[in-house]
Amino acid sequence: MDFWIIVNGAKQGPIPDYELRGRIARGELDGTTPAWHQGLAAWTPLRELALFEREFHTPGIDDAASSGNAATIARADEAADVPPVLPSDTPKPYLARRFWARWLDLHLYAGCWWLAIWAAGQDVRAVLADPWLILLHYVPWFAVEAVLIHRFGTTPGKWLLRLRVVNADGSRLTLAESVRRCTRVLFLGIGMGWGFVSLICQLLALFSTRRAGSSLWDLAGGHHIDAQPLRAPRILGFAAAFVFALQLQMIVIAPYAMESAAKQFPWIRDMTERNPPWHLPPRK
């Protein structure tokens, strides 16, 4: 569950309940801290919320403390000057935008990677058959992404969909922070892009992001996604870039990928024999 709190007159949130427990345990928050969650009628001290009662269960709390709580809440409500409704500036996970931005980046990189393999005169069929090359071929991209996010806060896909990765205070990530984030995405977000493992990782990331309001790699680093309104020209530009990225790959790997698929599905063999896909000729 996500909560909003008021500390020194400033509203903070959304914050997952487990993060609040950690801050309470570290002594960063006390029982008088005003808190609110969706469905709650008014700002309420943390110690009066059923979810956090155990964290503040200490015998001998006197009436003076209770009256102090009431005064704190009154001041907090006055300082906040907002009704207890979901704040309009609540960060959203932007699941669809992030998914498509991620895969545009990966497909653009893959297109350039396969084009480089072809330009170097390598045996494309042998590369496709090498599980270690396929397993590791996304690793260089995440090194590039770490630099892009550190320097610009975005990548080609995120830029087209108007997304930026920033720290909680709005600053850009340091290079070390960016490298750690990209490493988490590589392993936890896409499972190194390896078939069924990648699908499982993406499904887990979907459910965890919907529950927590942010991805695991951003929660771990204290980052969030800054999103701007998306206009039609950006969407059209993204669609064109996505088609281009796919075609960039297919002009190199199409005959080899079709050949492999035809072994499993005879109708693909018949289709490619009638309409063979155009591709770059092998280099000697």
C-alpha cells in the first residue's frame, strides 16, 4: 500500500508501507507524523494507523502526547492546504511508455549490432547458432545506456516518448548510479533478453511495478521517471523508428531466421519459397 506523509510541512509520497516501516525503525519518523492513504478520510498520525500500530506500541503514552498529536495534525492539514484526495502530482509507473521505449532501444541496438556483424563479414548463421553470443549481445547496449542516462537522463526510445530518469530531487544520476540501475534492468528487467527467462522477468516487473508504483531498479536506487505529455508527432515518430529498427535487423537475419523457423513450421517454408524476404547479400 502507498502512503503520503507530511514532514516539516512538506508532503512526501507515494511511499510503500515497507519503506515507511524501515524509516520508522531507523528513527527517521515518529508516531506523530501525519500520514494518509487512498480511502482515508483525513490525515492521521502514523501510530493510529492499524498497519503501523506495532511499530509504535509502547506502554505509558500519556494524554499530553495525544493532545500534541492533535495539534500536529491540525498544523499539518493547515500547512498542506489540500483535501485528503489522491494528489494530482502522484508519480505514475507509465508502464506502456516504459515498455515500448525499452524495446525500441533494444531493437535499435540489435539492428546496429547485426549490421556490424554483416559489415565485418562474419557468418551470420554461425552467430545465430552461438548461444553465448546471443545471451551476451545486449550487454554492450546497457553500457551505452548507462552513459546516456548519466549525461542526458534519457535514451532514444525514452526521448521519443518523453521520459527521463532522474533522482528524487530531480537531478541526473551519477555514472555509478546509472551503471547500477542498468545492471539491475539487464538482469531483473529483461533477463538478459534470453527467451523465456526474459518473458518471466518482464511479467514479474509488470506486477511489482503496478503494486509498488515504481520498478524495482528505480525503488532500489531512489530514482523515478519524469514524464511529459505525449503528442501525436512523437507517437508517429516512435512508430516509424520502431519499424525502422525491425527492418534494420531483418535485412541481415531474415533468411537465417526464416530458415530456422521453417524447420518447425512447414507453412513458413512454403511462404518464403514463394516470397523470399529481401536481405543484404553475404559479405566475403
